[in-house]
Amino acid sequence: MSGATHARRAACAVAVALAATACGGDGSDGGAVLSSSWTDPQNPLEPANTNEVQGGKVMDMIFRGLKRYDPRTGAANDMLAEKIETTDSQNFTITVKDGWTFSNGEKVTAKSFVDAWNYGAGLKNNQKNAPFFQYIEGYDKVHPEEGEQSADTLSGLKVTGERTFTVELTQKFSTFPDTLGYTAFYPLPQAFFDDHAGFLNKPIGNGPYAVESYTKGSQMALKKWDDYPGDDKAENGGVTLKVYTDNNTAYTDLMAGNLDLVDDVPAQQLKNVKSDLGDRYLNTPAGIIQTLAFPFYDADWNKAGSDKVRKGLSRAIDRDQITDTIFQKTRTPATDWTSPVLGEEGGYKEGLCGEWCQYDAEEAKELIAEGGGIPGGQVRITYNADAGSHKLWVDAVCNSINNALDNERACVGNPVGTFADFRSQASQQKLSGLFRAGWQMDYPLIQNFLEPLYYTDASSNDGKWSDKEFDRLVNEANAETGTRKAIELFQQAEEVVRDNMAAIPLWYQNGSAGWSDRLSDVALNPFSVPVYNEIKVS
């Protein structure tokens, strides 16, 4: 081993002028370190406060939960769960596997999960993922809709042994176990509570990597954790996540040998990527949909008749042309609000959007006129400018709307500098017009494409759309023990989204990646995230 490391260092020294950054550290006790493109996450890195892609990448590298989603199929397999038992789909007994620790040596116990979930649910802790705990008994006390919380712990959570705890839900939720691989449900060490500031500066998890350092705006260094007890150990010495404010720059660095991995090939490079990289380029279907969200907290977008304006704008977008010319067919025009990755058996229903997702300029003009016209006379589409592809497609969408409405100023793009700034404004309801609302699934269930985005006050319902019929159908679907019946109810709820045009579905997105010749075994999981622990570095 040491000989191979020595030889690699020599190779890096020779190539330093061309590939200094790509060579990175030597990860002497676990192989070479790879470098990968990244963007600063919206929030500090704590599981219950991370509900966006960039922070999620790190969470999934440094934590493991009760379940883990298979990197090939997306199936929810047991990870730290030795067993999850129920007789009624409402009361669950969970047994945690023995032998697991956090990277600081603390044992992972039932209490590690219960403490983490109680913290995540608490109103005073202001965690983005708090609504994921809403079905646990006592949520209304720890996270009331109005006023201060009257309890610090969820009454539905009970530690019954060092490795066992029980969960009582407020209603039947047959797929509850399948949600437990999501970030919000990760365990936390006692160190999180003893030194919260220290944890946020250098998070401590129980996954195959440990955080070595993080400089906001620059990079995060993750190192292989040699004592990781899982069977999915890192095949490399670590990952350096380098912050880029433009993914075109990341691609340029990849081509120059200064970066090992780009996990979102920019649209501008799609024409050349195959000739540039050959078999070091991957383009594969992923559980991602791009949509445009509306600010329903703005009365002008939520008044009687405004649904016609929203439907008219949807009909003014030529999805076929944009996906062909801008994305070189690496996107597919959306015909519903989920993803084909789910398959029909998982709830995807091709064509559910119907005519409202089909381009028709004349119909678009008529609908918008019938609805009273565009609020303020102009559509502003806000997006984060640190991903260069967004400007291209937003401009294309606006051009399509402008051409359909015979008004060159009907739609304009509104760039916000960084992803973190954009997400902050969106989640605080500070956007005055339409905004980019792409969704990468948290777990492969139709429920995940609908409830977090459109349920009243849900965790990612940034537009604050609310509909009692939709909420009722989601509640009934969650309570249904039969999979087929549950999916039918979710699809009925999706029809409510369609009839109100709660958001405009644009296209389904493939995952893409390009990498240097130092890497092998590069793959993307169904969430379009690199399977970092499997990547080998020569």
C-alpha cells in the first residue's frame, strides 16, 4: 500500500503544473482523494435542516440512517435498522443494529435517533425538515401552528432499550418505514447537543466519510473514515468538494486536469461532451423534475381566475423545442408532476397534465386574457445564476412566452447570485414572481413528489399553495395500507395540482457526470448524486 501511495505522489509531482488540484491529498490510509464540483449549501449542515441537493450530498456521505436507498434501484433497504415491526401501520417498533458508532467513537443507539427526531421536530429549533415528523404523535405540541411549543419531545417516541424504540403515528402510514432513509431521520451524537456550534463547524456523523475541514465559498474536505462499520466503505481516500459559482468553470477545470468530477454537465457543453470525454461521460435518468413555482402568498397570483393565467403560461412554453435545442434531449418534456423513474407501478402517470402541458400560443393568449392578464403586466422568473444552465433555459422559456403572447417584455429572467441566496429568498417568501423549483426526490415514492411541495405549509412548499381537497387526498393516501389504492389517491391529489396549476411542470431531468481519467467506477444513483464511496482513484 505505501509503495503505491509513494508512486502516486511522484506522478502528482510531475503533473503538478497541469493537475495540481486534481491530485489533491494522498489519503494515505485509504487511497487517493478525488475532487468534485459543489455549491455552498443553503443552511448549516445538520440533518433536519438540510432539504436541498448540495447539503444533501454531504449528509449522505457522512451519515447513515435506518434505511438506505439502493444506489442502483432506489429501493429502501435496511441499513441501521435490524428490524422495523408493525401490526397496524400506525405503531412501529424499531430495533437498531449493534456495533455502529459515530466517527467520534460514540455508540449509535435508539436514543441517538429519538433525540435527533425530537430536535428536528421542535419549533424553537427552526429546522426546515420539521414537517417530516408531523405524523408522529405529539407533533402539535412540539411544533404548534400558532404560539410557542408546549413540549420538547414527541409523545409518540419512546426509547424502550439501548437499541429499541417505538413510534406512534397519528394515523396509519403504510410507507413510513420507506421514508426513514431520508436526511431528516438521521441519528445525532450527544456531541451535537453538548457543543452545537462546534458540530456545525465540523459535523460528526456515522457514514463512510468524516468532515476534515470546511471553508465556506471555497471547499469542504471529507476523509475516508477507516473505522466505518458498514459494508459500503469508501473505495477512495476522501472527497474534496470545491465550490463553483459557475458550472461552466467547473467543466473547464475538469478539461484542464484541475478537477476530477463534475456531476452536472452544463447545457453549453452538451454538444461537445461526448467528443471531450468519450466514455468518461454519463447521462442517465434520474428522479428529478424541473418546475416553475408561483408566489401564492401574493394576492395577485392567488385571486379568482388566476388559475387560467397559470395554465395559459404553461401552454405558452414550448417544452419540446427547449429540451431539443438547449438540453440536446438530456431532458424530457414533463407530462405530470412526478418522474418516469417511479414507473407506472410507483405512481408515474404519463399525460396526466393533459392539454395544459402542450404548447399552443393562441390558447395561451386566450386563457391569460380570460384570467385578467399577467399580474403587473410582466412575468419575472427568478433563478440562481451560479449554475450557468439556468440562464439558458430561463431565457428560452421567456422567449417562448414572449413569442406566444406577441410581447417581447411579457417575461424576463431575474438572476440571484448564488444557490444559497436564492434558496433563502424562496423559503422566506421574498420572491415577487415565478421562480425555479426543481425537485430531486428524497425517496422513490409518489408521495415525495407531492406532499413536501404542495401540502399546506409543507417543508418545501415555498410558494405557499394550499388546497383542502389536496390535503385530504394525501392524508387518505398515507393512511391506505394497500399500495395500489394509495397510489390512486395520490394521483387524484395530483389531479388537484393540475386543475389549479399549482406549479408549471417543465421537464424531467437526467443526471449527468463527467470525470477525469484518474477515476473509475463512477456512477450516479437514482437521485442523480454520484455514488462517491464506490469511486476508485488511480
